[in-house]
Amino acid sequence: MTSTERSGISRRGFLGATFAAGVLLVAEPSPIRASAAAGDVSLSAGGISILASVGGRIAIRNGSSVIRSQGSKFQIKDSVAGIQLSTGGTPSLVTLADGSPGIRMDYVMPAAAGAVSVYGLFWVSTNHAHLEWHVSGPSTLIPDGFLFSRAILTPSEPDRFVPITDWVRDAGGGIPYEETAGIAHVSSWGAQHGMFLLERSKQAWTNSTWIHSPGVLQADGSYLSQAEFFFSDTRPSATATIGTSRQLGVEIWTDQAFNIWETAGEPMSLTALVANGSDAARDVELSWWVRDYDGTVLATEALVANVAAASTWQHTFSLPAPAQGIALAEVSAASGADVAFARTTLTVLPPQQHLAGEASMFGIANYPWLQVPSAAALLDLWQKVGINWVRIAYEGGPGLPPSAFDARGMFHNLELQPSLEVSDTDAANWAATNLATAVAAGARYFEVGNELNRPFNTGVAAQAYIDKALRPVVDQAAALPAPPKILNNGLAGMDKPWVENFHAAGGWDLIDGFAYHPGRGNFTPDYVPPAGDWEAGPTGSYWNFYGGLLQLKELMAEYGEKEIWLTEAYACTRPNGWWNDTYRHAAENVLLTLALAKAEGVRAVCWYQFHDSVLGQPQVADPENGEYHYGLMNRDVSAKPSLLAYATAARVFDQADFLGWLTFDDPDLKGLLFDTPEGEIAVLWSRADGYILNPDHDPDDPHFASPEVWIDPWPTKTNVTVSTAGDSATEFDSIGRSRALTVSGRITTLVLDGAPRIFQGLALSGPTEGALWTSGPVTAQARNVATGVVLAVTVTNTGTTPADIRITTPFGENKFTKVPGGASVAQEYPTGGAGIAAGQVTAAVYHWNDGSPRYSRHTVDYGSFDSRSWLAG
């Protein structure tokens, strides 16, 4: 046996631990056996063995010597030689630096690989195999392109891609967040699981034959690619904790898809799995708390158990579901100084009805690339929250085929990306091929490209876009009997110079609708930058919502009206970054974005995107990369508050018609008024605290200590007294929670701040009548009629004999004689204005009983009434 240096194992997070022999689900280490015969080399330990064969084959077997995984090739990538695969290999037994046995595989690389050499080292411990490949070669090697082959034999279910994450507290303050500590590729054979664990690995570059295993540069200039394999009967996160000898780990989940319940009072259960990765039993305190959106503690509990070495403890917490809303849950496991914790959300979202159909404004910008827990469950949720348009769907594309949406009565479009650096012939061929794809998909709209307006805010790319992408599509669409409608490439930001050049070059007449992406930084959605302040850098005011939309509408007033499609709209929640939204701001901004879009007649808003993380790296956490935090759902597919805000907007604005902006005496107060089948709906908010979010950040430091989601970020509260349409009114916050307002005399007082709220039951377009004020036989009511406000008074003769009745009001008086018993008299008194102050009506009643008069006097106090409309203009 040859002595070979064993590599050091360096991992981010818990993969920084040295792998301890024999800890995985076994209390004592097992002996390691090695053998070599007839060209085969094998290593075995408790529950596992590796068989290496001539030709490069590496087979991993379980404790019964059944092969579960095998592969024979290693792939390298080189900027000159391209992709090269090994063509064979020779195994040998070696002695590692610590004296334990290992297997070395010297791979044969093809001549085309040039001066590239690859060898592998493999060793085992109880239920665990370590695999590593050493690659040497020229400086043109691309280590991110390394892969090793493996095929899983007779699995009981499809393989899973499972990112392993750590929840961590931010040393700079703010909310905790997740970091990816490793990537697991998990296979199952009944109760037994096999798991390849790597520091990094892309799902998009992994399939049933290959696992992406990028190389890491070593001090000697070579690259090291490595993976761990475990047999286990527990969940991947616990397997990783125990297999890497980490002290503690905790994972949490519920038995509901997306952690969403429908009804208040339902039992909500949250299960926690604690893993003790140490080599000794220890007492572990497991605790949890649940806070609602206002910070109220809904549940808290703590208990202690002794957890054996290399073992797990599972416990389920429960509480009754609150009314509609969202709660944040945190579970912690602690033993001495070692603490692990995890967070998730628990959501109550009742069923909702959406009737707008194809006229709906509500869409999603991406195809459903993360179908967890299933495609059916995902589409159920999409429809529940009101998603009716899918931006991208075509046969053979990512996500689901068009037929899946057709079966649901959902509508779908297509966006495909052309190149602007091709010949005219290639451009025409691209147009023909992709227009045919759009037609075959039944796409109602074809968005020709995505964000091809770089460099932003310069307009230089407009001509090339028309020549190489748009016009070839439009020309070929003209020959079709029923082509899809054409949208321009969704611009990144509302790029006015691009649009001006696009129009000047004849592009405006080629499109049916205009598409753009109103990217937004730390500005409220209703922020309009000052003229001339539209800097397009990474933190420039070019990235705003409402200013860009108004700019586009100004251009349309000159160029001609087009449908407006916001094919990507955002509310990025990258943690502890001032340029992005906090979780609470995001919910508020989702609601206000959609309200403003509805008010401005936007045809559709496609939200980008449904899930946190990105295609190709699903459920991988990356706290520094904003691209991973655009979703309506958290990484663990629980809901963000943003999802409830989207659902609230879709429910309220489903069939809404915009009536107008509202005006107030206080210029900081803002409002939109809509007519809906349920009556008038108002969206009201204040800008007393300004339009800039996270304003107290350090401009030279991207870090911002985001407050917890239950912290109210708006210090200034403004009371506003308004009329109501009836005797009740309701307020809905940004996540759809309702609150009955106190109404007296058809008047209520609202408390407004920077968070947009929805109000139902107000009379902001001008009430037609006031409250009914009654005392004894007298009733008074203010009414708004064609000639102005009148005070309508009714008096009833409650006696059995005739009576004379005199009515006295601040606006005049009248006398009625010989009013029969049981009869009433009524009179309207013009007030001469649009409203009246509170006042009093008096009715004097005279009964003549055989010449003996009987006199009674009755009064009714009435409240103030204001008939004016709050609509601007």
C-alpha cells in the first residue's frame, strides 16, 4: 500500500468540521477493512463499502453489499479544450497520512484534455464515504465546470436536491437570516436514504448521471473537488449535522402545504427535529415562540430532553390558528453554549373568489420552477391568491406546459430572448422559430426579449433591438391568421431615452403593448423623483415605480396609447440591506404597487417572482445576493407577508374601477378611490414620514439593521375624520387583516401613517344622506339632493286625535294643522350649503280634546354632515 497525503477538509459553516469516523447514527466506530483482488479494490466499514474497479468505476454499497450508487467518470472543463471526460481509471489501495486505508483512482484523460491529470481519493467510516478528486492542469481550467458521474440504482422515489442551511444572527444587528452550509443530493430506498453532501453544487448542472462538484483552488495550483456520502434513516439536515460532528442542529416543518391554514381556530402544529452531532449524550432545551404581525406572543413553550450521541429528538408544538394573518415562529435548541435555531411563518388565508377572468390584472413573471410540495398544490395556491396570468409557458420549456394552465382556466404568455448581435438571416430564423413556439403554446402575448435596453437610460440599444428582434417577428406575424399580440422586450426600469429612440425609429407602431420592469430601490412605490434626478446606477433614483409609470403615460399621450404590461414588478427583501425592503415594508409596497397600477390602468402586473432563490439553485440561501430574495414565498416555501398583500390586492381590485385620487386638507395624506361590486373601496396612507425607506442608513455601508417584521416603522400618526356610507366601516391592513371601525352618526376617525390601508364603507365620493337621528316622534336626517344639502324632518302624531304640529329648525319652520292621529308630516329644509353643523330640531304638538288643549314639546339632536366629495378635481 502506498502512503498518500490525506487532504484537509475546509467547508463553510458546519462543513468546516473534520468528519469523525463512526459517528453517524452509531455510538461506536466500526473497523475499516480493505481488500484488493483481480483489479478490484474495496473498503468497508459499518453499514457501507466502496468498490473500485479498473476503468474508473466507484460503487457505493450498503451494509448488505447492495450497490446503491456507482459511476466511472470525472468531467473537467477548460476554456481551450472545452468539456473533457475521463475514459478509464486504475484503482489502488493506499495508506492515508493518518494510517488509515484509502483508495486512489488514477483516471485516464483523453488526449484532447492536454496536460490535465486527475486522481481520486476515497475512504470510509461508519455509514459514511469521503470522495475527492484532485485536478492538475493549465491555467485555462474552469473549476466551476467539474462534475463526477454517479447513477442511483433502484431508488424508491425520485432524487431530491436539498440545500442545507444555517440560521444565523447578524453580527451587525438586524434580523437573522439563512446561509447555505451545503448542498445534498438525496436518494431513497424505503426508509434508508443515501446523501451526497457538497459545499456547492448546482441543481441545473446535476442530473441522474452527473453531480456538479466544483473545484477549489489549492496552494500548489491544483484544484480539489470533494463530496461526502452518508447512509441514514433521518432527514438530510440532521444527517448533515450528525455526519459532520456538529454540536447541534434543528429543522422545523408543518403538515400543511406552505404552512398555510384556512380557518381561525384550526390546530396549527410545528414539528422540530433536533440533531445532536456530538460524541456524547447531552441535555437539550427545546423552546419556541410565535408572534403575530403586531408582535403579540401567541405561544411560547420550553422543554428539556436528553439526546443520545449522534442521535435526534423530534417534538411537535401546537397552537390554535388566529384569524387571517401571518405569524413568525422561532424554535431554538440549546445545550450549554451551543445553540441552533430556525424560523418559519405560519399563515391563515381563507379561500378567496376572483371573477375577473381574462380581464384580471394579476400575474406572475416566472414559470413555476419550484413545484414544492407538488405542481397541483402550487397552482392551487396561485389561484387562491389571485394569480391569473403566467408570463412564460410553452411546451418543452421550464415549469409546466400550457395545458396545465389551460386546465385551470389561467392565461399565459411567452417571453423568449433574442440576440442583437446576429446576422439578418439568423434574426429572421430566430423570429420564425420562436413565433411558431408562441403560436403553438397558445400565448396571448409574445414579449420579444427581456431587458435588452443596456446600458440603461441611454437609448443606444433601441435601433438594434428593432432591427434584429422586433421587426423580424412583426413581419412574420403579419402572415399569420391569428398571431399573438406583440410586446417589446420588458425594459429594465422605465428607460425614457430608449423609448424616445424606439419611437423615433418606428418601433412604437410595431407593438400592441408596452412592457417594462419598474425596479424599485429604497423608495415608496408612490415616489416620483425630481426632474433631472434619474441616475441609473445601482442605487440611483431611476429605479422607482410611480415616477416611471407617469413618465411612460406622458410619452403615451404623445405617441398613442398602448396596453401597459409590467412584466416584472418587485419587492426585494434581501436581509439587512438598506436598498431593499424590510419584510413589513415589502408587504406595504406590494399592496401600494398593485393599487397604483390599477389606478393607472395597467393591463397586467406580473410579479417577480413567486419563490425566494433562483432557477437552477432552488431553495439555496444567499443572504448577500438580492436576486435570491424577490419571492412572495420564503426559501422554505412558507409565505412572506408579501404573499398576503398580493392576495389582498387581488381580492379587492379583482373587478375594481378607479374613480380617482382623493384630496385632503393635509398635503401629506394620499388616497385612491375605487368602485367595486362590494361598494366603494379607498386606499389611504400618509407621507408625513417621507418617501425614502430605511432613511437612517449609512450611504457608504450596504448593511442596514432591518427591524423585526412586527415593528411599526412609521412614527407619525394622523387622525382623519370622514363620513361613512352607513353605520359601519371596515379597515384592512396590507396583509388583509380586518378591523371594524367605530362609527357614530355616520362619522368615523381613521388613523393614517406610511402604511397603505384599505377602507370599505366610507363615503369619500360624497355621501347621499346622513345618519338617522330620532327622539320620540321626531326624526331628522341630512340629505344631499340636486339643489344641495337639506335637513329632512319627520314628525308623527302618536295620539288618537288630530293635532297641530310646528317644526322648528335652524333653517326655517313650518306649521301643520289637523294632522290625524297616527299620521306623519315631513318637510325638507334647504341648508344653503354642502354640509351642516350639528344642531337641534324641535317639534311642538297641540292636541285639542273637546276644547281642552294638550301641549307637548319634543327635540332631537342631529350630528354634522358633510356632502362634499374627497375626489380631486
